[in-house]
Amino acid sequence: MTLDYEAEYNTRASVPEHSDLVAEWERDASVHRSTHRLAQIGLKYGPSPRQTLDLFRPDLDSVGAAILFIHGGDWQSLSPSLFSHLTRGANERGLTFALAGYDLCPEVTILNIIGQVRAAAIALHRRIGRAVVAVGHGAGGHLAACLVATDWSTIDPSLPTDLVPTGLAISGLFDLKPLVSTSLNAKLGLDDSEAHRLSPLNWQIAAGRTFDAWVGENDTAEFQRQARDVAAAWAEREVDARMVVVPGANHFNILAPLADPNSTITHRLVELARGSKMSRPSS
């Protein structure tokens, strides 16, 4: 059977109540930013206005890597300010949680965005002196996977080779080739060759890294296939990779449990953060 990629990757059409859910994000995020005592909003990591980190520290800091959350929006919409409230769960468990902004297509390319989120991870590491757990939703899941698969020694030999040793993608995209034929590509500007090159599913990745691909039970078949394929491909490369299907969740409400300190996904982030220890730089 031939899949309708246009429908499979139209997340808004697949969740008719998405507008209400996004409005809830905006309200909850605004309240959380205004009431969080230790929030630092808009920390610059690059020259453009969108290259910022919003940093939320816990009242009682525990030992563990910092969480770096990368928002979705098909690489062409949304901003970190919609997701501030999602820091609550990890903060209450003693973890530092940052949200990264980045420039959007078509003003920049996906390759440019990958470079920007790498710079954001480096900036967060240098600010707090710890490893980073990359977490992303949708297109942000793609970017989180790119961070986990990055060989940091090729960017700066002074960096730990495993600066981002673990990641958790939520309804992520790891194989970009199906997007070439969709309307999303009007702003992405991908051809088959570039889509293949920018798909972390195809990348080499250091053995021993850890990566979770979470997906909603009610996500489309393609989002479920994406999670299944990256988990299988990276497990073959000696990565501790797994697919997790969240019962009853769709592409939008799957994020809500991040705000709950007792949720399954927050427990997993705590496990990943406390198990992430950086090695020394390669030189």
C-alpha cells in the first residue's frame, strides 16, 4: 500500500484539537516563566535573535547531566517560549533544564539549524560544566538525534567526545526522505541527496551511546515507523537504542507528562541524566 506522505506528516490535521493544546501550552508556559524563581530567559549563544537558551535551574541541584529541550514545528515554526512549563518535572527532580531557540527555514537550512543546536549544547555545557541530555519533539527529535550522533572532537578538540551521550526524541523524525514530496518541503528545500545526508538514521554513531525514540500510540504510521527504524538501525551500531510507544498519546498531548515530576518520561530523564558521565576531551 502506498502511503500518503502529505497526510502522514500533517500533524495538525491528524490532531483536530491541536489549536486548543497549543493555546494551553502558551498559557502554562507564560505562568511558569513568570513564577520560576531561578529562570534565566534569552541567554545568547549565537548572533541571531532566535539563538537563545532559556535556563531553568532547580531549587536543589542534584548530580546529573542537564536537559536540553529542542522544540518542533517542522524546522519552520514555534519557539522555546511555548514550552517553559515542561521544565517543571525535571526541575522538581533536581535537574537543570534548558530550552533552545534556533533560526527557522526558509531563512536558514536544516544544516544551519543542526549547527546552531550544536552551538546551543556547547554553550549549555560550558555554562554548567556537565554533560547534556538532548530531548526534542517532532523536528526537535531529529535535532536531538543529530546531537547524540555528533563527533564533538571534529567541532572542537577541547570538547568532551561524549558531550551529548544520551538523548530522548518524542515523535521525532530521523529519515527525511519522505518529506521531499510533501508541502513541508516548500520551505525546507530538500532534494533526495540532501534529505539522505541530513537524516541521522543514516549516520555513524559512537557505540555505547543511549537513545530513546518515544512515539504516541495515536501518532501516524509514519511517525511510528520513524521511531522503530532509528531504534533498530542504531541498536545494530551498538547504541543502547529503544522505541517506546506511549498509550493513548497523540503528537501533541505526548508532551504533557514532562511537566509531571512523577511521570514515566520524567523518571526516564532522571535515569538518563544521572547515568551520563563525560569522558575527558580527545586532546
